[in-house]
Amino acid sequence: MRTRTIFLASLSLFFAVLLATAATALAQSLPQACKEALDTRSPQSQVILFTRCLDSGGVNGGEKATALKQRAIAYMHLGQHPRAIDDLNQALKIKSDDADTYYLRGFAYRVLGQFQRAVEDSNRAISMDPEFAAAFANRAFANQGLGNLGQARSDARRARDLDPSVKVPFF
């Protein structure tokens, strides 16, 4: 139970950092509803505001893909991983070369116990960004879930080499 609590706390911190980092770059060119969504800390409010932003028709292309990705992160905070996957699928239809989106979808698949899909999306993220520590960590956890312990150890080592602060499975 303690390990799960620590994992969930680190997950919340990760998503908070990811959302805050994206907020600065994204806010400059978005409609007001999207800007408000980035400014709020409540995942439920973020879902409502990003939905309003997306429904307004004021975002297209890369901005729409980013808004979908941000709403997916809010859904993940709420434990609504299937909804997050739906948004990430839409984002990938718009912008298929985004390593972060593949990582996030792989993370959601892993949380849902769909370990093979998590590995596949982590592989895509890593192929786009070979130094993406979180993608290696996600693949390590997914491989652990599949029983591929050798690969899981290798991925965990690579993730730690790239970023010593990243959370990896313990063996």
C-alpha cells in the first residue's frame, strides 16, 4: 500500500509539472477558455474548460492537439484513463509525430493493465526521442507487467541514466 501511495504521489507531481511546463508555451496563442484551463489547478475544472475551448472552434491543428493532450492529462488526474486515451487518439490523428502524446497514451494503457500497448507506445515515443527518460521508465513498468524482467531492468537502468530522478521499478 505504501508503494502505491508513493507511486500515486509521484504521478500527481509529474502531471502537475507537465501541465505547468506546457502552460507557459501554450497560453500565448489560445482562446480564453484554454488559458483559463491552464491557470486552474482543479482537474475537473480543467476538463470543463478544455472542453469549452475545444468546442468553441477557436483551436485548430497543433493547438487543438495540445488542448486535447492537456485535457487527457486532466482526465488521468481524475482516473478516467479511457477518456484520456480517446483524447490522445484524437491528438495523434492531428499531430502524429509527438513523442509526449505517445508516452502519455502508453502511460494510460499501462495504468489500465494493457501492458503490450504501453510497450508499443513507449517504443514510439523512444524512437522519436531517444533520451526520453519517462518513456523508458514507462516501458520498464510495462515490461515488468508482461514478465519481461530482463528488458524491464534494462529500461529502468536507461531511464535512470538519462534522469536520476525518474521513478522506475525496483527489482
